[in-house]
Amino acid sequence: MKNVMTKERYQQIVMLIKVSGTTINTETGVVTGPRGGHGYFNNKGYLQMKIYVSGKAYQVAQHQLVAVKGFGERCIGYQVDHINNRHASQYDNRLDNLDLLTPSENLEKMVRESLPSRTYPQKKRVVTKDKQGNTNTYYGVKAFCRTFGVSFTGLQHSIEHCNGYLATLGVWVKIE
């Protein structure tokens, strides 16, 4: 599962922290690179660090750096999650704002915290059907959109103007 802390990833992050000179304050959540930089926001709004070791660049989410330093090996097998509302706290990397969740717990939380939409309530199911006739069901419109990187507007357009065909995924979509 994506973003689950494997033992190998944990060991890699521990090594990066040790050899790179990166400092991590678990109380404030501030991560500082060896040249004083504080990272950048990735395309999902999370703070990232690019850490260079022997000329090779490694990209690491800052909340993972803080979790590895603060939780240690307990991170292995879990996803690091922000406790507060996920949109308001993606940059709040204090250890007190981080939790370790299984992938299913994290998905459940994501669906539960999704803001309701006027057009498609979050308790609705998204059903997809591919060209071979295979169907899949997803629970929560926002969770579906986040999982597949589809904008809510794009999903809405596909349903209203393209007979439900979502070209970016190559599937027909129906909301129940």
C-alpha cells in the first residue's frame, strides 16, 4: 500500500537523518536542512524535504521525518497521518499532531472527515465500470477524487456532459 512505512523506508529515513545534517524538532514540527532550508510543498500540499547524500537526492515528506524521529520503529507498517483536519494541518508536523494509522483506518478517517458536497453527499458510493465490464465501488465522492487525483469538477463534468465517461481513468462513473 502506498505511503505505508516499510522497514526499508524506515531504515532509509533514519540513515538520511543521520548523515545529512537535517535537524528535526518534534515539538514544533520544524525540519531544517543542512543549508538552512525548510523544504517545499508538494502537489498535494504536504511539506517535503529534498535530502542529498553522496550526490543523490531523496525526497521525504516532513511529517514522515518527524514521525520516524518521534515514534521510532513503531512507524513500520503504518501510515503517518495528521490528526487535525487534513486540509488545515498538512503543514502542522508537530509530533502531537501526528498519528500512526493502518491504511484502512486512514481511508475511513479520510471519508469521515470529507466535507459534504451540495451535489453529491459524501455518503454516496462511486461505482466505476471499465471497458471490459469490471465494476468497482468506492465509498465517498471526495475519497474517490483524492484516491485517483480527479478533481470534483472533472468528475461532475464527466457525469453531466460525457454520459458518465471519465476519460482520465478510462471508466464510466455513476454515483449512487
